[in-house]
Amino acid sequence: MLKFFPTRDHEVSCWINPRDFGSHEKSLVFIHGSGGNSSAWSHQYTKLHKSFNIAAVNLPGHGKSGGSGRQDIHDYVHPFQDLLHSLGLTKPILIGHSLGAAIALSFAARHPADISAVISVGGGLTMPVNPAILDGLSQQPEEIRDLIAKFSLAKENRPAMLAPLRASLDEVNTQVLLNDLKACNQMNLADEISKIRVPALIICGTEDKMTPVEASRRIADGITGSKLLLIENAGHMVMMEKPSALNKAIRDFAASLPQVIHA
């Protein structure tokens, strides 16, 4: 179910367990990517909510959350401590996709005591955006959204998934989407990644054209003890394209972590 949580700036909406939120030992906090919302993780939270406390976040300006999109990754990171405090979850596993992966990784570098682990899905130390997309989004938003949806999916998955992914992109304001992409375009986590000391799992689809496998390899190489998992026949939207494989990876990784001691 969707519930609103206060932060210092505005309320943030999150999908949480419908009945037993807070009753499980371990917790998962999901962060969507550019132009997305919490429903991007629907294949995860509908399957995992009986085993974990789950909060799938709508970033500011996305979904039902207040505020507007930000043009800097760290402007998303700074209020996240407020949100975790409001959620009341003890040392959750932070799971981010694309823009959300950058937010999760930066948070892990800056606030390791607040989480137990981090999972990056389709992330990168840098995530440059084609200038034609940035320039064209204001002038030809429909065409650019079409391109983003198309290249986010492995070719073989487009027939089944292109239409729903394209429809989800229509749910976000064009300026918010542009701000997200600008945040990705100017980010660089090279100086932060080596500071991550929590367990880390780095996941990428083998057919990812937006943040190719090499981008995830560089993340994994920069985090001591991290694990890299490549999921076959998936593009950038691994959580939609191969949900069973991703859900198994999350379960196995969570099971490998120490028991969470609740305050």
C-alpha cells in the first residue's frame, strides 16, 4: 500500500507492506531510476513483502511525492536520512536502479552506519546522457520518451514490455525527467566509491545499452569485497525484464548478511 512519510522538505510517498510493515528481521528500501516511480519495483515488492519489510520510494516530484526533481545526485542523497528515520527501519538494505543506484551508492559512502548493505542495479560511476536527449526532451518530449523506453529494454523483451514502460514515463513531468537526466549526466562517484565499506552487490543486465556491463564492473572494482552479478537477456530494466533472477539475487544476498539487531 502507498503511505506518506515526512522529511525536512516535503512528504515522500512509499509503497510498503500492506499488513506487516516493520515485523520482519530484514528490510529492503528500493529507489527507482530517472523518470520512474515506485511501481518500477512491483515485481519485487509483490513477491518479497512476506519475507522483508519493504519501502519502495517515490523520489521528490515522482509518483505521489511532494517536491520536484533535482539536478544533482547529492540533492537526492541529503534528505534520505530523514526518510529512513521516518520509515523506522533498522539498517535496511538499500537497492537502487540507475539514478537510484547512484543515490544508494553515494548514501552508502556517506552514511554507512544507517544501512546494512547496498545493491546497485544498472548503475555507473558516471552516467553520461546523449546531448540529443537532453536537448530534445524539451522540444520533442514524446519522441525522446519513445527512445528512452526502447533503449532501456533488451531487444527480445521489447514486444511485451515496451508499451507499459513507455506509459510509465508519461506519468512524470517533462522537467522532472530532464532534471533526473541532468543529475545523471553530471554525476561522478569516482571519489566516493572507495569509501563504501558495507557489503555491496552490483547487478547489470548483459544487454544493458544505457549503463553497459563495464560500468558495473568499474563499480565492483572500486568496492572492496563487492560481488558482481550479470543477468542474461536483460537490458537496463532488469527488475522488469528478469524479475525472478533479480528477486533470487536479492534473497540470496540478504541471507548472506548478518542478523539485524533491532534497537
